[in-house]
Amino acid sequence: MPRKTASGLGPSARPGVGVSPEALPTPPPTEARAPSGSEAEAMARELERHPNYRVLRRLVPRLRFDHAAGGTLLTVLVLDTETTGLVAARDKIMELALLRVHVDSHSGLPVGAVEVYDGLQDPGMPIPKEVQQITGITDAMVRGQQLDEARIGLMLEGVDLVIAHNAGFDRPFCEARLPQFASLRWACSLVDVNWKALGYGSAKLEQLALQHGWFYDAHRAEVDCHALLAVLGVPLGAQQGNAMQALLAASAQPSYRLQATGAPFEAKDALKARSYRWNAEQKVWHTVLANAELLQAELDWLKAGVYQGRAARVRVEKLDARTKYATRVGEISTPSI
């Protein structure tokens, strides 16, 4: 019978001798400690020093701006909506966010405190699954919810300009839900700012933010508003100012929707190449000109290149900030060319 040691093990089973690594107890894993905010920022700054890396930081909404005013203060309302779909005549608002802030007309910079409103609205219809996936807003979240119309009304008082990133989408929805929006001046940061000329590859809000080193959880109305306010105030260079200045300048002058009434069929390729669009319902080519000078130049081009000396009368719709991006018709004229 084999001789046993005091521990009851045979001689060949002495501790540490002939025992496979798998048989030894595994020490518990050490949990990695998440770096503190200051440590993470230090690492980010170190990465930024290397040419092979770019750092993105989460956008932190600002509720106060300490810029000194050098010009007249304008009251601006930055607005965004989340809706059940894309058609204002059929779909409904399910979230509305507003940032009310003073903006220096000279520098384009926000000044002082930012007043925030963000409200949910029961649209009275099921939210499509694809919309829920994009926004994260569910039927349960909006059930029984109503926008605070009294609070919104107070925020609209004395507003000089409403800004939305795609006002042609947001304005019809807002006017359908709250008619007070119809009397206000609107500007579109997507269309009224020439982002390409300013060096941006895309005018999408997320891409504009990324180009300045910010990321955020898009497709919720309030954070989209904060992202837009931040992007509009970024300096673009000593000679270019910022995008808010460009937006204020564009909103101060009318634009013109020009219809090439009765344009000959053979001119369609030339019109399309010049960025005209075809209105299938009215059966006419049309375009939008940013100012009166561009309108006159376009009328001269139509006369020479499209109508070629034939008598013609075109339709011009003058759009100011109160009618631009609305479904209402602006001031109409029909000049002969």
C-alpha cells in the first residue's frame, strides 16, 4: 500500500511538484478603473498633439455666454422638431425644443443666459417604427403628453428671428400646431448659409459639429438645438466672422422664387444644369435667387439663353423672412423679359 504523507497525498503529489497550471486557482481579475474626467482630458490633449489623431468631445450644452455685446442685441429662437413623418399636412409634431437667447448683431455671438424649453406631444397616431428607431421616442413616452402652449407663447414674445436647420421642414409643422409662429421672421441655417463656400464638406448638422470636434446624440430636439447654436458661433477666420453673422445678413434681405413660365422644351437641359427644378404640378421650371442682383442676372440669362429674344413674361415671388419657408405665397410680380 503506498505510503501517504501527513496531508494524505502520495509522494508524487507534493504541492508545487507535478501539478498542471490549469489545476492552480486563478486569481480574480482586477477591474480596470475608468479614468476621471481630468485624466481623460489629459489623455485627449496628448492625442491631439499627434498628427495621426483627431479627438472628438461630447458636446456640452451651454446655458450662459459671457461675450460682451458690441452691437444691438437681437432675440433669437433656435428651434427643432421631431415629427411622425415628413409631410406636414399629414404628420404631427411629437417633440418641440426651443432655445431663446440674445445674439449680438455685430459679432453674431450669443450673449447672456439661454432659456430652454423641450416638450413632448401626443401626436394622436402611432409613431412609425422607423421613426422610433431614429429618435428613440416611443408611443409610451408621448402618450397623454401636450406641449405647454402658455410657456411657448411667452418664449415667442419679442423674438426677432427663428432659426431652424431646415426651416422649410420645421416651419409648416410649427405653424400647423401653433399659429403664432406664422407672424415671426424665420431663417434656415441649412440653406441661408453657404457652408461649402466656408470650407465645409457637408451642411448636415452632425457633420458640421464633427468638423469642430464635437459629437452628440442626434435626433432629439433639444440637443440638436444646442449643437446648432454652438456651430453657428464658431469663428471661421478673421475675415469670415461666423455662420450666425452670415445667417443674420441673409435673413435681412429678400430672396426671389423665379418661374421660367412658358420656357421651350428644348431648354430643359440648360435649365436643369443651372439648378432649376421642375414643378410637375404647375408644369414649370423654377429656381430661387438669394438677392435682387442675382435675380436680374438670371432674368438676363433667361432672355438671352432660353427665350432667345422672344417675348416672355415670367413669374417672380418675393420672399422675405416672414414668408420664406412657409407654405404661404409671397408678393407676386410678372415682369416681361
